[in-house]
Amino acid sequence: MSTNGHLPSMIIDDQEKKLFKVNRQAFVSNDVLESEKQYLFNNCWIYAGHESEVADSGDYRTRRVAGRPVIISRGDDDKIRVMMNTCPHRGATVRREPSGNSKIHQCYYHGWTFNNEGTLIGLPGENAYENTEWTREDNCLTEAPKVESYRGLIFASFNSNIQPLEDYLAGAKEYLDLVMDQTEVGMEVVGGTQEYSMKANWKLLIENSIDGYHAPTTHKRYFDFIVGTNQLFYDMSQGIPGSPHALGNGHAVIEYDSPWGRPIARWTPYFGEERKEEFEAKKSKLVERFGEERAERISRYSRNLFIFPNLIVNDIMAITIRTFFPVTPDYMEIRAWALAPKDESPDDRALRLDNYLTFLGPGGYATPDDVEALEACQRGFATFRELQWSDISRGMGRDDPKPDDELQMRTFWRQWNELMTGRQLTPSMPQGVGI
């Protein structure tokens, strides 16, 4: 540990030799994890939830955000708050249910009661505080220092001096807009949460979620399935048409021509001949709203979007929002939700969820494959003393990087390194260049 509390650099970024390597201690060290909590999770914007999950006054959700138990609540004043789920009296979690609707939040331990805006409104035996400086005002639920939304996505930050959310999102806003513009009435999180875990370092899931290189081999079963059911649009052995982009502040994306059908307006015979006309009508409506070029991009192209430090929005054969947090250096907990247009028909919703679960669900084709791959990496890292470095150099020498290159991972690691070490590793580079 350096004298200023930051870690020494764990990155080799050789621009002359076009080599990029990461020290494997970054995946196994407790010191690294503690520094990540301090410099990343305590200081960045962290995804908390979606506005549709607390659509009405009194709605609330409980979950962990950056390792903290929180209540996401829409108050009677219609304001969405992210409040610490801990009683200011003696610390017990106030809300123990995962969701609900209520005008109050009451701690079961001693009965302290708060309204849905977090204000303490009652407690047993309040007269015991007479002749003290105790006040109700000093004992309300604590809110996250900063809470802002973008296109329905709620973010919280525990850094009161952080830049505005829209500035932080930088170039990622363009790709979030491509998701949110798929409907005129807004998107919603489909009811239910997928929760699972991996015996692997959390940063491996970032790499994996924006890694186009592993798909044909790791997920061969899925591609055999879509070939066998007449869903594949082109031969992937020649590569995937598309490109990766660095989006600023550590965010990155790969965008590519979808080899599969998409519920928004990318028909495939697997969806049924009787639905082809309906999909053509969806596409025509997008063209009316946005013009041919943007409509084609929304409907035909897939994108795997990473928002630093731990949010994935994959708009592929369905849309998933995925976030995760490290418990130990070799164990993480993951939560994922399906996102869909509010005005989607029951048939379209069923098709979307079938697509989602077939590939993205914990029991689908992809997720078990990825769990095994990442846990295998973590097992391999037991040799970090003998083999110190992982290589992330793929495509570094190209002027036109491909979706199966590793520019997007290098984007993450450069931002990680800058925040963890307190210094920038290399000068800023234009987005999308082969670095």
C-alpha cells in the first residue's frame, strides 16, 4: 500500500509494444478489495433500481447498493429516495420485506416509526428523552448523499461531491437512449429478480459481460440451438460486424449486427410466420419516429453496455440490467432484472421472456457457461505467484477494433487503475480507437 492510501499500479499498458496486462493480485487480494470499496464503490454513481419498481406513492424496494442495505422508496411527496435501511436508534434493519407499499416504515426492534419520506413520526416512550437534546429531526432515516435518475434508471452515490449523473454517464447516454427509445410510453422492470452468486472475482464478470471473443466457444450450445431452430442470421465464423467504443469515465460498449432475433423489431422464423407482419409494423413505427438509420440501429443491432463500476445493460436478444458486488475477493453476488416496454402485448412479453430466460436466465444457455468459465479463472489465479499477469492485448494494434477485441476491457481497467492508484496511467485517447 502506498503512503497516500492508494495501491501501486497493477497494470502494464505498453503503447509501443501494443501490450496490456493486469496483475492477477487484483483478483485475489483483500487489500485490493478494501481499496475498491473505498475508491470505487464509495465514490462513483452506483445503480440502485428503476423508477418503475416504485411507480406509486408508498412503493418501496429493499436491496443492497454498494454493500449497504437500503430502502428505495417513493414518498407521498412523489420523490424517490434511497435511504439506509438501518434504524438510527440501535441499528436494526427497518424494512425486512423485499417490496411493498406503505405509508410508514416501522422498526420491529423498538417500534420506531418513520413515514415513507424517512421522517421519524413516532416511538414508544418518547417522554424518556425529556431534558435531553434528543430530537426527532436528528433521528430520521439517513438518505444517500446523492440520488439522480436518467431515463428511469436510479443511481445513488455516497460521495456528496460527485459530478452530476449525466456528466458521469458521458457517452453511455447515447446507448441508454437506444434502449429507452424502443417505446414511446417508457420501459419497466418485469416483476421478479434473478439472484445468484459466483465463486469468482467481481471484475471477471465485467470482462465477461462485454467480451465478444468468448461467445462462439463458451456458448456453442446456444449457437447450435439457434442454428437448429432457424434463428441465426449469418455465419459467425467470419466474425461479428460491429465495433467496441470507449465512452468516457470507464464506460464501454460493444455494438454489433445481431445474429439473433430481437423482440423489438427483428423478426426471425422462430418467432412464427404469423408474427412477421407485426414486426414489420413495429419497424415502420420506429422509422416514423427516428428515421431509417436510427430505427435500424435500435431494432437490428445489439449492444453490451458497461457503466463503471458495476452495471451491465445488455440489449441483445432481450434486455437485462445486471449489477453485482464483491463479498470477498473470490466471491460475488449478482442481481439481474428484465427490462421491457410498458405497452408490450402479452404475446410480445411472453416472447421476450422466453428469449431472456433461454440465454440470460440463471438456468439458461449462457449464465451457467459463464459461471463455470469465471470460476475456472478464479481457480487458476491460485497460481498468481508463478504466473502473475493476465493478457488483455487483443486488438490493441488495430486501427479499426472489432467486437471480439478487448478495447472495452482495457477501458475499464484504465479507469480502475486511475481511481485505485490516484493517477492516470496514459493520456486520454479518442473513443473507439485501437488502444
